[in-house]
Amino acid sequence: MSEIRIGDLTLGGGAPFVLIGGPCVIESEAHALALGGAIAQITSRLGVPYIFKASFDKANRTSHQSFRGPGLERGLDVLAAVKSTHHLPVLTDIHEPAQASPVAEVADVLQIPAFLARQTDLLAAAADTGRAVNIKKAQFMAPDDMRHAIAKVHERGNERVIVTERGVSFGYRTLVVDIRSFPQLRALGAPVVFDVTHSLQQPGAGDGVTLGQAEYIEPLASAGVAAGIDALFLEIHDDPSQARSDAQNALALDLLEPLLERLLRIDAATRHAPASAS
């Protein structure tokens, strides 16, 4: 499996698992700076490599009345401030090919939202920036289907591809995670991320909003780390009840450190476990 350098950290290739996390959407510069700094202090203390994540535009909100974010220009200013202030690599979504180039001037990782994982022009534009490209597996796709999305990036001369599991549609308003997906995605040769909090969404289950089940973050994250994922993706908020997007499936900031401590123990045990008999 390939490894990818992002800033000063290594993703994949047997390196320690990386945390990708932050608020679902940029709420304000002050909030992003404060939350990014708080998460960075925790991850630094525990020795967990960290990539800050936040979206400048949530283009797929359930209702047109939902908060989408500050937009491209202002959002990139905020991400640049987080990056320079806390010396962190940053990840954010793009939704249109024209966004790829300006976003790549700031972001270290361009993320392709799950609903757009098959959009050839978007994947090509992201690939052409030379930045790492994180493709989220669509809720309707099997793990092996992702080989075609990966190939679209590789064919543009960019080998820096990451793939993310974020749950599969299982009937109406329910997502499930098949743990077999992790080794199946890894077999495609790219580092594998587990987006735990989006996997716990209940899409459209509220009155114009998506609900979620944050109480299951710990068991899902634990299972993912035990299965050997390369990075963990978490939406994290200092006050989830006030979060302006995905409030019900975000991890409360005060729960992050004990969760990471648990996951580090699982990771250590997994890495030192004897190989299973064939």
C-alpha cells in the first residue's frame, strides 16, 4: 500500500493513524482558530498526527434554509489562518472543477464529497493541482467500485490518492459500515480513512435537517482502528448542540482526548498482534 506525505506527516504505509478533524462547516474565523488550536494541543500531547478539516461550503444541505458556510473566498482566508497560526495541514471539500485551483493554493488535501465520487471532471481538476485527493466512497458504491475513481486521478499523473469509507445506505435514512470495506479498499493500494461521524448520520431524518447518533462514535472508531485504518475522520465541536451543521453526530471536544487514548491502545495492540493463521 502506498504512503502519502502531507506536510510533515505520513499517511499510510504502516505509519501511525492520523486524525482528520474539525467542525463540519466553518462557522467563523475565531471559532475555527480556537477549535483547531484546542484539537492540536490534544493531538500533540498524545503524539497523534493531525489534519484540520472544515468546509467553506456545505453544498448538499438537506434544506435551502440550512447554513452553508462563509463561501470560497472567505473560507479560504479562514483555512489559511488556521494553517499558519497552528502550523497544521488542512483539508476541505470542493464541489465544482473551478474550485480546485484556488482551493489548492491553501488546502493540503482536496476532498471529493461522497455524492460526487463519480464526477470525472471534478476528479480530474483536483488531480491536476498535484495536491493529495481524498475521495469519499459514495453511499451507493461498493468498495471495489472505487478503483475507477482512483484511476481517474492516477490517469492525470497524480498518485496521491486517499479513499474514505463513510457508510452505505441501508434502507431509508440509515447508514451502515461494513468492516470488510477497510481491507477491500486497502487492496486498491490507497491509504484508507474511516469517516466515523458521517457514518452515523440519519440523512434527512429531521424536519429539514439530518439527524445522527453520536453515542456510537466510540465503538465504530474502535472497530475501524482495530481493522487497520490509516486515518480517522471526526467532526469535532466544542458545543455540538450549537453546531451549525451535523450537530447530532459530532464528537464533543471534551470527549476527544479519552477517545484517542483508547484508540491508541487498540492501535498498539493491533500492530503487535501475531499474524492470523491462513
